[in-house]
Amino acid sequence: MTILLDQIIKDAKKLPLIPLVSSSEYHEKLSLMLRDVNEMMEDTPSINNLIGNNPLVVMRDNHKNHAQFMATVFTIGNYELLARTIPWVYRAYSGHKFTYDYITVHLYNWLKAIDTHINAENTKEIKTVYNWMIDKHDVMISLSQEKQIEPPPVKPDWMERKNNFLSALLDGDTKKCIEISNESIKTKNDIESFYLQIIQPVMYEIGMLWERGEISVAREHLASAIVSRILSTNGMRGFSIQKNKGKAVICASPNEFHEIGAWMISDVLEYEGWEVKYLGANMPKEDLIELLTDFKPHLLALSVTMPFNIIKTKEIIRDIKNNSNLSKIKVLIGGRAFNETTDLWHAAGADAFASDVQKMKAIVNSWL
Ligand code: B12
């Protein structure tokens, strides 16, 4: 962590916690405030310049993510998450031609919407946080320009293969990617290294290229689609598997569209000897509970990439723990949302957290 980031995290941690009544009201009034903020932004005369001539729908989408993210920060009271995320916002938005001024105008409009919709006695702490973000504008610009966290380290003997895979992925060369995958996976024990040394670092690099505006959404989708095709073939390799370790359900939380990490976890558990049901992305709570009730797994592994999905994840875990038929299921969580912010995973109420497949194996084996 850099000195500046360390300072801003310390400063953020001095912000007041949001009383439950205020965070609940912020949550309740979210769509009203969002509607007003969108209208105020669209009525701003220089809006097209502010948003770098991006389509308005991209801006509205950003506002929705902002609203859900702030509701999460207020509900779980984690300001380290706030301080770590804002520099990413400045970097990613400016990488996509939004101006820095857009961010300030947007925050001032949130202050107006908060005053319009939230009872005056519940606004004090929320406005303190918004004013803090406005005050830190210049620091956040500097932080966003600092060197970014590198992707997870790749072992020297995998480096060339990883680079070749990345180039092939960016070229959309599915055949070459499948060749590299076949060269790398000869036995079921090779799958984990292929995932950790190639797929994960390559996808993180794809993310950074997108964040800096160096590749389009189409290129990122192309990469994700090829990786998904490769993961599908891994499930069909026909390596012998003994199902002697118990039953596991794996999915990504509601509104969570990142599923590659969860899929990797699922494959590794399956090859480790678990009887696995992998449910994919964006899993609705009620249907998950129904499946858990039928299948009666020993383990539920939930994946969360976007911090704004933590609240829904917390609700799932709460309902499982409060249900006498399900309360014995061990709940493991993981995903990018928890990887950087210390102890954030505790907010979701899970039994344990693992930052990657290797650590996940150690935890589930200790539960056997
Ligand atoms: C591909 C991708 C997408 C695809 C996903 C397709 C798919 N089929 O999964 C799509 C297009 C859907 C997408 C959408 C979005 N994305 Co995206 N996406 C990515 C990208 C490039 C790769 C994700 C990935 O596959 N990573 C590789 C896997 C293997 O890594 P992992 O998930 O961390 O998993 C490992 C561990 O975390 C752990 N783990 C994961 N899950 C679990 C679960 C358990 C139980 C355990 C124990 C461990 C564990 O083990 C895994 C293996 O070691 C990332 C970049 C990145 N750094 O990840 C951005 C990224 C995550 N996306 C980002 C953003 C902003 C978005 C959008 C908001 C964009 C938008 N404006 O629409 C939306 C959000 C959609 C939503 N509501 O979920 C940002 C998030 C930034 C932030 N501050 O939070 C990132 C980081 C890009 C960036 N650098 O800016 N995205």
C-alpha cells in the first residue's frame, strides 16, 4: 500500500458511522434520489463535455452503481472500502473519458437529492461523508494516478505461456487458447495451476486494460466468452473423480455477474472429491434456499466481486443461519470484493473467507 493511500484510509476511518435509521432511509429512498440525480445531471448544460460524450445510459448506470455502493458502505460501516474504491472510480471514469469535474458535480447533486428526500434529522452523517469525498477530490486524483496493484504474481516458468494466452485472448483466437489450455492440463492436478498461473492473472490484466480505457467492452466480453468455453471443456475432460468429501453448492451472489472465479472454485472442489452443484452467476436468494433445502449440502461457497452485492450476500447468509434445516451448512465466501479490504468479509456473516483456490482448499479440508 502507498503512503498516500494509507493516509486516506486512516482519514476515512475517522468518518462518523451512519445510524441505522439513516442508512435504512438512504436505502429506502435510493430510487427517488437516483431519479433526481439523473435528471439534474441531464439538465446540466455542459453534460456532454462532463461525461466525455459517452452515451447518457452509461452515466445512469454509473449513478446506479454509486447509489448501491454508498448504501453498502453506510450499512456495513466500512470506510476503508470507500477510501480504496474512490481512486478506482477516478481512474476508471477518466479512462473512459469522463472528466474529473463530472465526479464533483455528481456528488453535489447527491447532496441536493439527500436534502430533498431524507428527513433532515437523518442526513447529518451521510452529508459528512459526501462532503469528505468532495474535499478529497485532488487527493483522489493523485491516488488514481499512482501505480496500480499488480495482478497476482505469476511463476517465472508460466510467464511466457501466460503472455501468449493473453495475446491470443485479445486477438479472439479461441483455437490458440484451447491449445495452451490442453498443453497445460495433462492431469486433474494441473487444473489448479492453470487457473492460478494463467486464467486469473490474465483476467485481472484484461480488467486493468478495460479500466484504463485501453480495450473496449467488446474485447473484454470476447475474453470472458473464450475463458468460459475453456472452463466448460475442463469440466468434460473425463478425469476420474471420487466423490467422497461431501456435498457443496457454489454460486455467485444475486446481481453478481462475475462467475469465472466461482466456476474455478467449483472445478477445484469437484476434482478434490466434492459432489458439486455449480449454479453460476446472479443467484436469487429464494431459489438458492429452495435448492439448499432439497440438496442438503455440507458447504455453500458464495462469490462476490462487486462490493455493492455484499448486502444481498449478507441477507442470504442470515437466512441460512436462521433456518434450522440449513444452519449447519458451512458458508465460505470469496471474490474480489473482499480481497483488498481487511476483514470486510466479516460483514457478510460467513463462517470463513478465502482469497483464492489454494487457500479455499486448506479451509474446506480443515472442516472435513
Ligand atoms: C470479465 C469481467 C466482467 C464480465 C464477467 C463475465 C463472467 N462471465 O464472469 C462482465 C461483463 C459481466 C462484467 C461486468 C461488470 N464489471 Co467486471 N470484470 C471482469 C474482469 C475483467 C475479470 C473477472 C474475472 O473473471 N476474474 C478472474 C477470477 C478468477 O478472479 P476472481 O473473481 O478474483 O476469483 C479468484 C478469487 O477472488 C477467489 N474467489 C472468487 N470467488 C470465490 C468464492 C469463494 C467461495 C472463494 C473461497 C474464493 C473465491 O478465487 C478465485 C480464483 O483464485 C474483472 C477484472 C478483475 N480484476 O477481476 C472486471 C471487474 C471485476 N469488473 C468491474 C466492473 C466495474 C464491472 C461493471 C460494474 C462494469 C459495468 N459498468 O457494467 C459490471 C458489474 C456487473 C455486476 N453487477 O456484477 C471492475 C470492478 C471494480 C471495483 N472497484 O469493484 C473490475 C475489477 C474491472 C476493473 N479493473 O476496473 N465484468
